[in-house]
Amino acid sequence: MTNSEFRQLRTTAGIPQHEVAYRAGLDRTRIVLWERGHLQIRPEELEVLEAALFAIIADHRAKLSSLLNDRKPAAAAV
């Protein structure tokens, strides 16, 4: 995944850099610089960033799914 693809996915999902950095165990500054094209990251860092981002997306999806399931209207009595 390129830096611009990563940034687009992260921002579209509404996930802040600090959340990805925390989950990945990396400094947020590295993510900022990499997303802007000012820094090259090592392949193992990219692997950790991708895993962190996808884990956060999965967590958000599970929470949304749970909220939506809780809001399903009850079946109409006939």
C-alpha cells in the first residue's frame, strides 16, 4: 500500500493518525511524514501500520454492526 492509499483509507474511515500510531506502537510523527511523502518507512513498519489500520476498521465495523442490530425494529404483530 502506498502512503497516499493509506492516507485515503484512513481518512475515509475517519481514523486519526494518533489512533493508528498508538495501535501500531509507532510515533505519530513518522506517520505524518510518511503520508506526506517526506519519509520512507521500512517494509516491517508498513506491515505494522496496515495491520493496525485494518484492526481499527474491523473494531469500528463490529461496533457499528452491534449498534445497528440493537436498533432493528421489532417485527409487527399480526
